[in-house]
Amino acid sequence: MRSPRRPCFLALPVLLLGAVLSASAAASSGKALGGWTPIKDVSDPHVQEIAQFAVSEHNKQANSALALGKVVKGETQVVSGTNYRLVLSASDGSGAPAKYEAVVWEKPWEKFRQLTSFKNLVNS
């Protein structure tokens, strides 16, 4: 004699409850799902590496010669990988520093990095 099958629809309320609790936990922590989170230590070597990559890629794409000064502030966003949005101080050949915003998308498990935007904050 076969045992009766239990309906799968009983799992739906459990899954919905899990989703609600996850969203609630994210909201109570002050972090929106997919939102930007401030980087606490912009002097972290990995953040510095991302900043140097951003300036180097910008220089290749724009045929310019910016030199990274420092990372002023930054944020991360978890996506399929991590987006880094950094405010950088960089100088051109004249030595005059300016602030730029760079966004770099990274997937470290694939050894992938891409500069998705780089803009001068004074001219934008």
C-alpha cells in the first residue's frame, strides 16, 4: 500500500515567511538589498588596488595620464560580484589634483574587473 503524497503547496508559506524575514532583517540592519554600503577603511590594500585599476583603465580608455593621489571615500554594492564606487583624488600632468568618481565591477572568483564609469566630479 502506497502512502498518500503530501501537497507541495504547503512549502509555499514556509518559503514566503523566509523571504519576509530576510527582507525584514535587511531593513532593520539599515541596509537595503542591493544598496550601497560605505567602505569603512579606504586605505585597505584591496580598495587601493581597485582605485589604481580604475585610474589605469581610465588612462587607457581616455588616453590620459592621471596619477592616483588617494581614495577619499567609497562604497560597495553586492551584485553578481561587487561594485566599488570610489571618490578619488587624482592629478594630471600639471599636478593639479581633482576629484573623480569611479565605479569598478569585480568578480574575484573569475579574476574579472571592469571600469563601468569614471567621471570628473567638478565637471559633472
